[in-house]
Amino acid sequence: MSDKLQETTKKDNMIPLSNDKTIFMRTPKLRDVRAVKHIVDIEDREVALISNLTGLSEDELDDLDYQDYNLLDERLAAFLLPVGKNILRA
């Protein structure tokens, strides 16, 4: 993979928040999704996965404005939807 492609991918994973801060969310790997499959509650599962992908604790996510959390949740959904369904909700 070229350096330019990696830079673009990293930029694409930067999520601007309403407080002028930016959060990086890495692309999930299969092991990330498998690690949260045991969590029954869908919202808890999504929070755990977002926490893992951003490096933010669940407490830090709880302190985000809901609008900002929704941006993270939408980015997570975009990562999981290319095959046509959200695998966390299956």
C-alpha cells in the first residue's frame, strides 16, 4: 500500500467534534468485532467497539455530547455496512 493511500485513509478516519477537537477511529478488524459479539445489548456493544477503535474509555464516550457520539456511531456503521448490513445488529 502506498504512503499516500495510507495518509488518505488516516485522514478519512479523523472525526471532527463540535468542540473543535478531532478523534481518530481506526478501521475495525475481525478480532474487534468478535471481541464484542458476546455483549447482548446493541448500544453497549457499539459503545464497547467505538471505545476499542478510538482508544477512548467508555466513561469518556459517556461524557461526549450526544451529537458527537452520533458522529462516531455513524462512522462505525459506515465501517460495518459495506457488505449491506450492520454486523453488530445481525
